Amino acid sequence: MATGHDISAGTAQHADGASLRLGDEDAELTAQIERELTAHNNAATGAEDEAGLSVRVVDADGGLVAGLTGWTWGGRAGINTMWVRADQRHRGWGGRMLRAAEEEARRRGCTEISVASFSFQAPTFYRRHGYTDTGIRDGIPGGHVDHQFWKSLVDDPAGVLRVVALVDLGADDEAEAGRRYEDAVLALLGRHAGRLERRLRTGDGRTEVHVIRFASRRGYDGFLADPDRAELGDLAPATRVLEVHDV
């Protein structure tokens, strides 16, 4: 167990004798928190199928050539780490591990997979394998960024409709009302076999981009004609809708 040091915050704040301790890596603490959070998440969602996912490549002597670790849970999958030994890079191991992980995720019933990659790692690799950028996080040392990626693990059946909505929320004094309207409208999607796949917002908070999937055009038409949507009336911000498909 990691060592640490106590921080005294005064008797009034810790009348029951509790204390706060800072430290380094703490395997025992990590394991207990993971157990507690897993139990909480399972109770909140009803999904109790959380499992680890790994792919290992070894050479003839048993040495590690490459590896991938990740997880599956509630119909979703994620990649935590992927690594290939320097002398084995550019030999296709990354692609083979990725395909193996995706296939296993599908076998477990997952419909999508996500991963993050620093700009000095492999963002181009993931794009090449069909992953879509969903956002970035700035401030990585050396001027780098952390890219977030997502990929669907199911092929759209015939009749599926995907649209992108470009929503102009307006000036600052109008944007909050526009966001409330979008919150209310997007909550209606489930009635019409619709699903919000991505909701993105510009840094100034004045524009949103929604990627929405409908099981059929009939569902899309029903969403547009929903009476609860109509009741929101003049609150609707200016929106441009584009029908799109994978390329």
C-alpha cells in the first residue's frame, strides 16, 4: 500500500475522527473504488456485464510483441491502451489487434467502441480504421492534444436515416433559451426510434452540432411532427439539417 501523510483540517471538520491522507499510487484504494463504482453503476443502469478486454501478441520466446487492453459494458466497448514493440511496428499488428478487439466486442453484444489517442501517438491510425473524431482536449505537454474517437460496430440496416443539425443558438442573451429548447426537443427522440449520437458545441456557446440517427424516415417525420415539439413554438433557434451517410 502506498505511503502518504495526514492533512489536519481541524477538529471541527473531523469531529468523528476521520482524516484525509495524500499519497502516490494506491492499488488497494483503486481496487476498492472500482468495486464501489461498479456496484453503483450497475444499480443505476441495470447493466451488470462489465468485463475487461485484452489482446496479447507474443513472439516465439514468449516475449511481448504487442498488446491491447480495454473494457465492455452495457453494449459499449472502449480501448484503454495499445502498444507495439519498436522492432515490430509497421507490420500490421496494430490493425490486427484492433480488429480482434472489435470482433470480440461485437460478440459480447456491443454496438460501439471508443478510444483516446494523443496527437503524438496514433490518431491517423484510428481514422484509417474507421474511427470518427468526437473532440479534443488541449494542454498536453509539448503542445500536443488528446483526440477522442468513436466507431459504430454495427452496419446501418436498410432504411436508417442519419442527420446532422447545425443549430444557431444566437447571441449570449438568446443562447441559454436555445439550449433549453434543444434539451427539450432532443428528449423526444426516443419516442420516434431516434438516437442522439453526438452533441457538440462551439467554444463561444453560440452554435451546436447534433448527429442524430433514426431507424427510419418515418421516425424522423414523426419527430418533426411531434405535438410536444410544436408546443415549444417560437423558442426554436435557427437550424440547418443535412442528411448524411458514412463514406
